[in-house]
Amino acid sequence: MTAILIGILSGLLIIISFVLLKQFDKKMIYALVLAGIGFLYVGFVWTHLESLIINSIQAVAFVLLAYYGIKKNSYILAAGYLLHGCWDIAYGFFRDPGLIPPHYDLFCSSLDFTICIYIIIFRAWFGTKKVIA
């Protein structure tokens, strides 16, 4: 439960930080975060070749989602965060969960879902491509 709470609070801290820092391109910031979080798994599993390959593929997939989220629309970014949260939860079912830090799945998925919900709500409210602020 603590990992989930810290994940939600971290997500809210990220959101509030970039709402206050108005000079940043919000869509670009959230895309960069999405692109980076996939590579955390690569760093966790680099000692296990099979997991390294699988996690490298997922990391590149999230970079592509981030790229198309910038180019096309914010819903692709939201989908990327949703999918990454699902990846966090499902990871332990088909890969060795001992390769990632304890409770990382709960922390990261709750952070991902928080940002996903924020993007969806603000994309819908403003209805423009320049949203996420």
C-alpha cells in the first residue's frame, strides 16, 4: 500500500511541477518521461540476457509511443502510460520479479496510472492538441 501511495504522490508531484513551470512544453515533458521509464527495466535486468532483450524491446516500444504521442495526439501518450502501468503489473507473471526492486511494480504502475488519468482528463476538457497543462 505504501508503494502505491508513494507512486500516486510522485505522479501528482510531477504533474504539479510542470503545471507550475509553464515555459515547458508539457506534451514533450510527458513524452520524455514515458520514453525514459521503459529503460529503467533495462537497467534492472542487464545481468540476465533474455530479460535484457525483452526489456530492450519494450523500452523501444515506449519510445515509439512517446514519439507518436507528440506527433499525433495526447491520447497516445495516455495510452503509453496506461500500457506501461499494465506492463509493471504483469511483469512478475512472466519474467523473474527478483530482477526488479521490491514493490517497484506497485509504485511505478500507480505513478503511470496517475499521469494517464491526468492526460485524459485535461485532453478532454480543453480538446486541443496543446493541452496537458
